[in-house]
Amino acid sequence: MIAPLSDAAIERIARGVLDCTHPKAEWTHAAHFGAALWLLRAGLVHPVEGSMAPIIRAYNAATGTPNTDASGYHETITLASLRGAAAVLAEARAAPLERVLAGLLAGPLGQSRWPLTYWSQDVLMSVAARRGWVAPDRAPLPW
């Protein structure tokens, strides 16, 4: 089991992504959602198309991950993740982010392959889905 991240650790991750200093080796599934929750609560991103793109593309470039049609930034996964994180955050109201993140990770979003519940592999991994929003082809998102 992964140790829970404190509110201070979540903020450090988010700020590290913003200034492109977060260690790539520590850019885990939990770190992705922790940063998303902090950025959403801070009002720096919103669950709308393109909101997170410049932040992640810059971070990827700084950590040696090319943003191409086959790697790096993925708009559909990012937007779906932001929408899920925003829904969890709205339910949590003013709860500490460490509790919000722990709850998120204990649910369906805690599984790194959660998008495959809603998208087929071919659709999700398509260039169109990487470049822009592509609606789920298996089941509608619950939020």
C-alpha cells in the first residue's frame, strides 16, 4: 500500500509540476491526481478542454517526455481525470486534500487503467483522443 500524501506534499507536487521541478520518477498516479486536486482547488485549472494542456506539456518537455501523437500529453485522459477529480472535490467541500486524495485513490479513479471502463483501448489511444476530447465509446462518464 502507498503511504498517503499530506496536504503539504500535495502542494509541493503541484507547485513542482507548475515550475517543472517535480522529479519525473515521482510523477505517479497518486501524484497526478494530487496535483489535479490542488490545482482545481486553487482555481488554476478547470475541468474544461485545454485547461491543463500548457502545464503538462511544459512539465513533460522539462522532464524529457516528448509530447507527440504517441506519447506525452493526452487531452482525453487529462480532461476525464480533471472532471472526475472535480466531482470528488465538490463532494468533499473543505476537507483536507490528503483525505480527498485518499478517498479518490480508494475508488475507481485509483486504478490507473480506469479510463478503459469508459473507452475502448483503440479509441482511447487514438491520435484524436490524444490531441482533443473524444467522448467515451463504452459507457458515459458518471460525472
